[in-house]
Amino acid sequence: MGQNGPQVGTPANMRALNQRLVLDRLRGHGEATRPQIAADTGLSKPTVGQALLDLEQHGLVRTTGRSLSGPGRAAVVYQAAPDAGHVVGVDIGRRAIRIAVADLEGSIVTRLDEPNRCHSASALVRTVSESVERAVAAAGLRPHEVVSTVVGTPGVPDPASGTVHRAPNLPGWERRGLLHELVAALAVAGSDVVVENDANLCAVGEHALGAALGVDVLVCLTIGTGIGMGLLVDGKLFRGAHGAAGEIADLPYGPLPAGAAARRPGP
């Protein structure tokens, strides 16, 4: 690789990867000792110890004040620090905009529900942005304390064109470049912004924390102003060739026409 190419396998990259493995273990499966983390991740105990030290210095991991006693020296118990940052979840619907602010354990700090009275895409972007600002302030947080914002929207987001396809119930939402405007409006203080189909997010949530916990093949149906479906295969989102595998509202049913003609705006 040239000087500007990706640096694969460098000590810094390996150190960051080890930190990620350890942090994912603590967030996904709860508190643990260093030997337990080593056994679960396949990393050596010294490597786990260095990763824990690095994560502690960044405020991402802390000891619980407890230890597990057994043969030999007591083992210190570590946990992911839930207050190391906060995340924002946004659900954009035709009738309402729902926002939740949570810590890194998923505990909701504050919720905000706003009616969606917008008649244009620009107005909806502005309303979502302002509502997120109010929710963050209500949680007693400053913008830079939000590490990620995830937006659920009807339709199929296409990051390449900045377009949300198949979202007829939101006026103007299929306009080219709209997705870029939404991300720019929400990228406060450099936080990450992810825009995903709402049914897909519902499926991921149920798989991670809800009714489908531990289930790796999942069909999640959502019914609101429109109908959607999220699919998980082997624990991963299945999008189909063009990202629209869950757009079952476009499928023909009985005597109804197929394709675009079958799509009917909600009430």
C-alpha cells in the first residue's frame, strides 16, 4: 500500500481492535472479570488487561467495586460505563415524531413525542432537528455528549443518492438529496448519524433486547400508517438486492394491482 493507503495490522489498529472486542463483550453480555473476558474473546489475559486499562483511561469502562473470590487472588469485575456517552433514537412517522435519549446501556433518560404536522420535506427535517435539540436539553445533556443518533424512517434510504425511496406517506420525502440534508441537520458536534428503515430497526431492537433475543432468523412486521417488514437471517439484516426486501406494501394482494399502482397513501 502507498502512504495514503489503509494501514492494516499496525500496532495501533490492533490495539483499537482489541479495545473494541473487550468493550463489545462487556456491553453485549454484562460485567465480567479479566479471565472471563479473555475466555470469551479469545484474547490473552495481558492483552485484555491492556485493553481494559486503555478503556478505563477513556472513561468507557470501570470497575464495579466488587470482586469474585475463589482459589487464589480475588478477580476484579469490570463493566461498560453506561454514562460514557448518550445516544438518540428518532422514529419518523406520518402522524408523529418520537424521540428517545438513552445511555450506553440502553436505559432511556428522556422521551419526547411530537405531532407531525409538516407538509414538506424541508419542514420535517427542521422539525426533527429542533425536536432532537429539545430532547437532548431535557436530558440535561450538551450536544457533544451525544455520540450517535439513529433515525428510523419509512422507505428505503439510499446514501449514495441521498434519497429515501418508497416513502409516499411523507410529503416530499423521496426528493433527491433529502437524506444528506437530514444527516447534516442532526450531525451536532460531530456525532455519528445513521438513517435506516424503521422496520429494520424494529427487527434489530427485538433481536438485541426484545422478544427475539437469541433468535437469529426473524421476521418483524410493523403496522402503522403503512406496513413494513424487517428481516434478519443469521442475526444480520437481510435487505435484498436493492435494499427493499421488507417493502411488502408493494406486493400484489388478491385483486389489487402490483408495483407502484398498489401503493396507497395512509389516511
